[in-house]
Amino acid sequence: MQTSPNALFTDGPALRLVDLAVSVQESGGTLDLDDEIRRYIRVVGKDWAARWNCSAHVAAGVLDFAGDCVARSGTLESFPPEFREKVTRAADGMEPAEYLRTLAETLRVLDREPAAEYDELPMAGWEFLQVFPHLFGFDAVLMDEGDLPFTGNVQRFVTAEHPYCTDRAVTLATEAQRALVLFPGERCLGGRLHWATRDALRGLVDTVNDHMRREHS
């Protein structure tokens, strides 16, 4: 086998997309591969850093390269165990190199479509964790230290982060503001995080902004 960057088979877009394919393959028909890839495209496309670093088009190229490497080798045996195991599960009997190339072409085709909006393609659980990681992390803070009224818990968190609150607290407020725009109903993210209603997220943003005005302006 021609020498290849091992990281392409242990991390990054190829493994992420194969992970999604495995979840579809093992969902018993409840998940659709095209929809999961559309969600992947949406996550990458709405994050400027992800898009700048590895667009969906580039991810398709990585899958093609992986397929070429597998074809040259003629077997998955020389590849990292996790990659070998997941590609075998995703391919489900299909020749692995052909499967990876087919997955790449599917990604290219779907990337040419307009990005799916959340009302037509609801946010998946894995997608939520990528889009709102700091809000998800704040849920743990509330479980461990949530003994005050909600805005009091936010204020304590921001104060504890000071003077580095311009990093974590600002990112937290940014995610809250994004959620308010993307999910305008009263429940907002309440279906994912029981406390993340519209009123609570507004209170979070206001509390962080008030701290920034007092301490950093």
C-alpha cells in the first residue's frame, strides 16, 4: 500500500461521515443517509471555521482518497482498527473502496443543493452537540451548582470565569442568541435542554451582556 497520512483514517471528515453511515445502517430504517449527510453539510456550512478548514467538497475528496487507498491495498487489513471496523459495518457487504467513493459522490451531489432549513429537516442529537456545545456544557453546571434562580446561576458562572469570561461566557451567550434566532418558539431548545426556553436564554444573554458592560467596557 502507498504510504498515506494515518490521521485521515483515525480522525477527521472521512471517519465522521462513516460514523453517520454506520448510524443509518444500524438504525433499523429510522434514519436516512441522505438526511444525515444534509445535516453534516449544514453543520459545516453554518460554521465559518469548519467551512474554511474543511468544506463538504473537500470532505468528499478525502473520502475519494480513502477509497483509492483501500483499492490500492486490496484489503482493509492494513488500516487502523476503528476505520476498518466502521467501514466494514457501513458498507454492509459492498466492496469497501466502492462504498467510500459512492459516499463521496453522494456528499458532492447533496452539497449542490440549498442547505436544508431546520423546519424541513429537524436538528439531530449529534448535530445539536456540534452547534451548541457550550449550552450543553452549561447544563452540567446547572446540575452541579444550580441552587440559585436561573439568572443567579448565570451570574455566578460569569463571575467565576472573570477575567477570562470574554471567552467562555461570551461563547455561551453567542450560542444562546443563535438559538433564539434559529428556534423562535417559546420552547426554543427546551426539547433538548429542559431549561433552555426562550425566556431563560434571553435572561442568559442579558446577564452576560450586563457583566460585559460593567467589567469590560
